[in-house]
Amino acid sequence: MTAEHTPTAEYTPDDRAGPRTHRRRRSVGAVFGLVFGPLQGVSIEQGATSPVETALLLALAAVGALLTYQAMRGYRRNDDRSMLLFGAGLFLLTVGHAGLKLFLAAPLVAADSPAFVFAVASASQVADIAGLVAIFSAILR
Amino acid sequence: MIPLQLSEFGAAVGVLFFVGSIVSIVVGGVVGYRAFRGYRRSRQRSLLLFGVGLLLLVSVSKLVNIGLSSTLSSSTLIGPATELCRLAGAVVLTYAIYDR
């Protein structure tokens, strides 16, 4: 039975006891160091940390609403599908990002189940990627 | 910051964030590159502004986020700097839409 090893960047103990307890997952260990170093500020778990950031997020949401409104007006005028995709992408990238940061940080901190934490914390990344894909497909048309 | 226990799940979350950030940076760069190519071909200023705005909105803000969080020790500046980049990108995009 292995002793209680704290996982470090070099050695992550195998959870299962038995003949394979000393298998070193070096690749996962390297990823630890790489990922937890630079990643402290990336996710939305912190939410809006200061009033400055809240003001910036609100301004971003306002500008994004204006952009989306213009794109929707262009879509209604020209009936051009690519403007609809463009507006959806801009909405996700601006208003979606601001809304996620402002409103989802609180239930995230209070959440218990890791699945919920994972789903919410990755929502901002998914929103960014989805917005980019929408804009990209709007350009391709 | 949620206390990410160094478990398999935390590692999966961290890796997914990193991969997601890299993907959005790269895709944003591709879209900006296409916008710049269209600008060079047609000389429309709105395309140039659109490319710069989109790059600022997505790629530069994420790069600023990753860069600041790996170099700075205090994390109070990271959030506002990232959102400032996004706001600047959105403002440039409004210039791009209202230009002609």
C-alpha cells in the first residue's frame, strides 16, 4: 500500500493499489506545472474582482449590445444569413462573456459538485470559441 | 479562485482551459489574418478595423490574460487588463461598422 503522496509536478501516485502502484504519469505531471502556472487568471471563477472590472464588463456589454443591434438591423434589411451569424458571434463574444463573468461567478463559488463547477467554468471558453466559429462561418459565406 | 485540488479532475479542467484558450487564440488569429488579407486586396478601411478589433477582442485579451497571470505576482491587475483589451476591441469594431 503506497503512503499518502502529495501529487507534485514530477510524481502523481496511481490511485489503485497493487502491482502497478509505481507507474509514474510523467506526461500528466508535466501538464500540471504547465497548466497551473499560467492558468490562474484565465477562467471565470474569479468573477468581477473589482468595481473597475465590473464597470469595464458593463461597458463591454453595452458596446456589444450596440454591435449586435447593428448586425441584426443589417440582417433584417438585406436578409443576409451571414449578418445573422455575425451578430450571433459578436453577441457571444461581448455580451455573453460579460454576462458569464458577472452572473455565473457567484453560483460557481457556492457550488459543490465538480461537474457543475466544470460546466460553468468552461462556459466562457465555449462561448468564446462558439462566437469565433460563428464569425468565421459568416466570413466564409 | 476555486481551490483546484491536484487531482485528475483538476488536471482535466486545467488542460481543457488551456486548450480552449489556445484554440480561441488561434481561431481569432485566423479570422484576423483573413480580414487583413481582404483589406490588402480591396483597400477597404472597415476590413482593417474589423481585423484589429476582433484580434483585440479575442486573441490579444487572452494573451494578455495568460501573460499577466504568469508574470505578475498580484492578481488584481489581470482581470481589469483583460477586460480593457476586450473593451478596446469592441470599440474598434464599432468604428469598423460605422465606417462608411
